[in-house]
Amino acid sequence: MRIAFIGLGAMGGGMAANQAKAGRQVAAFDLSKEALDRAVSHGCTAAGSVAEAVQGADVVITMLPAGPHVLKVFSEEVLPNAPKTALLIDSSTIDVDTARKVAGLAKAAGFVFADAPVSGGTAAADAGTLAFMVGCEEGEFARIDEVIQPMARAVIRTGDHGAGQAAKICNNMLLAISMIGTCEAFALAERLGLDAQKFFDVASKSSGQCWSMTSYAPVPGLVEAAPSNRGYAGGFATALMLKDLKLAQDAAAKAGATTPMGAQAEALYAMFDRLGYGGKDFSAVIQLLRGKLDELS
Ligand code: NAD
């Protein structure tokens, strides 16, 4: 299988490497020479442009920053140059409208397209254990699934075009809200003189239980793998969470959905980002709520 992989950054680099590791021929391209060199060191072949990468491709996978990049790369470079038989998969996190627009352009040009954003950070991208949410025509899912497998621990078809992006932003809006709720509960517990471990023991087995509590506890010393134990480094950066919350709020406004807690979460993460903590894991917002920003390096 010949794969053209466009966008070899923090996520795409590991994903392309896993395709090469699975024995597929990967023609890679990125505007960054450094990213391209890294991909070559992981078994990919460097292409000089998107147009060159997609020549003779069976599959084109893109992992780009945002909607405008995806629209431009597909409309100006992929669609005019890829063979019509190529399967097109965009795994970037972008707005639902742009995903549907690109799908429409691809279909009109005779291609099969899927929006397939991912959950899981750079560690999962490197390990090939991402969760994919796929928006595509039902009859196309089996071959899309087969292409994605070397990069994934789970691949779920969530519906037609745009449904992958819809699932991604709904999930991340819920995650942001649950994290803020978890942080507020720990901050209140502290003020009330309640030991964090005791509160964790109760809440992790009671109705307050959620992923933000049991897998990603914002207080250090409770969940070994949580970024709170590493000074909130790594993990899921606040700036990326903010990007997804903006996408969710834009989508809610267009769809006429009422998402007051999502709006609050966006406002809080925007403030935290503006204070200079965009690079910190999103669970670090607990220090803002505790009034202890000085404890963040
Ligand atoms: P990144 O900025 O590290 O990588 C994007 C890459 O795209 C860069 O290397 C850039 O040079 C390249 N690029 C931009 N325009 C290009 C063009 N026209 N042609 C070729 N290459 C181009 O970003 P990332 O962290 O890898 O994220 C990629 C996508 O995945 C984003 O949509 C992000 O929201 C999403 N995502 C990221 C994470 C994460 O933890 N980093 C997790 C899930 C989803």
C-alpha cells in the first residue's frame, strides 16, 4: 500500500512512522525540513511537495494544524494531483463545516473522503494507540479501518461526513467541563480541610467519578500517570484544549445548541492561556482555581 502522509508534526510524525513500521510505502511531506528529516529517519521517503507525495498514492492522510490548512491543501494540492482511486483521510481536528466542505469537494472530484480526527496525545501517536472517530459513507468504512489500524487502538465510525469531527469536539467539550468540575471540587475540599487522598478515595468510587478524576487527577500523588505529578508538563496542552473548545462553541452557535458550561469552560481556558499557561496540561487550571498560580513554574 502506498501512502502519502502530509503534516509530520507532533502527531503526524509518529503516525507516519507507524505506517512505515507496518510495511507500507510512505511518501511524506511537511513544510518543515526538520519534521521531514525525522520522518525519513523512521522509514518514510521524503517528497518535495504535496503534489509529489500524492503521485501514485493509494491513500492520502493529512495531519495539519487547522481547517484553513486542510481546505487549502486538499483543494489546491491533493485533489488536482492525486489519482482518483486514492482514498483521502484527514485526521486533523477541524470544524465540522470545513470537514463537510472538503468532503463535498472530494466527492465532486470523484474521490472517497473521510474525516477521522483522533483522541490521545503524542505518546499515543508514537505508540500507535490513538482512538479514531470516522465520518464517512458506511460502505467505505472497512477499507478506511484497514488503513488506520497501524495507528490505532480503536476505530469507530460515528456517521457520515463531519460526524468524526462532531464526536471529537463534543467529547473534548465534555472533558473540559469535567476537568474544571473536578478541579473545583478538589479546591473546595482543600478549603474545607478535607484531605485530597480521602476525597479521591470517596469520589473515585461515588457518583462524582469521571476520567478527569480517576485517570488524570489534577492533584499530585493520586494517579501515578497524571501530568499533575510532573509539574503539569506534557499531557494535553491548555492551548489545544482551548482550540477544541472554540470549535465546539462555533459549532454550537451555528447549530443552535445551548452549551452554557462549554462557554464557561472556553472562557476559563482562554484566561488561563492568556496568563501564559497555554503550554501546561489542561489539569493545571486547578492552580488558578486554588489561587496558587505561583506554584506553577
Ligand atoms: P503540529 O503543529 O505539531 O504539526 C502540524 C504540521 O503540519 C507541522 O509540522 C507543519 O509544518 C505542517 N504543515 C502546516 N501546513 C502545511 C502544508 N501546507 N503542507 C505540509 N505540511 C504543513 O500539530 P500537531 O500537534 O501534530 O496537531 C495536528 C492536528 O492534530 C491538529 O489539528 C491538532 O488539533 C490535532 N491533535 C493534536 C493532539 C496533540 O496532543 N498534539 C491530539 C489530538 C489531535
